[in-house]
Amino acid sequence: MIRINRYDIIIYVREVRNMDWDLTEKVLRNLAYIVAMVVGIINAKKALNDIKDRKEKKKEEEIEKRLARKTRRK
């Protein structure tokens, strides 16, 4: 079916008959939950990697401080 909107743009609309809108809504909602979980997992992994990087950087700085103290004493 073809419709023309108020801006004179032709819109092709497919007529959907006998479609189970409740099922479609449930599928889309579940898909949204899955996408949200994946995004949450990705953000959690990034946060964990940032924490690990900060710990490693802190350890390296401690080692550098120790070496600096030892060289000052000599």
C-alpha cells in the first residue's frame, strides 16, 4: 500500500495482517534485555581492565621509588 504524508513524501506501507503483536513485543523486549546485558558485560570488562592497569602502574611507581631511594643512599 502506498501513502503520501503531509510533506508529499511517498511512504510504502506493508500491510500486516494476522500478526501476533504480543509475541513481537516480547521478542523485542527480550532482545533489548540481551543487548543491555552484553553492553553491561563489556563495560564491566573495561572497568576491570582499568583497575588492573592502575594496580600495575602503582606497582611500577613503587619499584621506581625504591630504586630512587637506593641510588640516593649510595
